[in-house]
Amino acid sequence: MATLQVRSIDDNLYKALGRRASMDNRSISQEVVSILKTHLSLPEKQYADSTLRFLEMCGSWADERSAQEIAEEIRQARQNSTRFPETL
């Protein structure tokens, strides 16, 4: 069985690993191996379509107008402000 040594881990990350390990009654080493096994056992396709999954979860903007038409509408809706003096 191979041995892996990891150096220069951020203190907060190490503490988080320790807390997570103690919840599962594991050592930090055992917890890291468990996390790696879980992560690496997931099908790679899961990561390939993450953008699509994100859009499904959050929704996406659907509009028949072109980006140029939308930008023009935004420009026309803007109001002049006297908050800042105009500079040339």
C-alpha cells in the first residue's frame, strides 16, 4: 500500500478536516482517504455538465432579442443623474 504525505496545509483546512474526521470517528488520514475515494469514484460526466446543472438549478435568462437589442433598451432606460458633475 502506498503512502502519501501532504505538506503546508492551511491551519483552518486542517482543523476542518479534524472536525469532520471526529464526526465519523476517524483519524485525519482516514478522513482524507475517504474524501478522495468518494470524490474519485464519482463519474467524470458529473463534472462535464456542471454548467448545465447549475443553470437548471438557478434558471437562466430566456429572451428572443439579441444582446445588442437588450443593451440598447438598458441604455434608453437610464436616467441622467445630477449626483456627479459631468466631465468631458
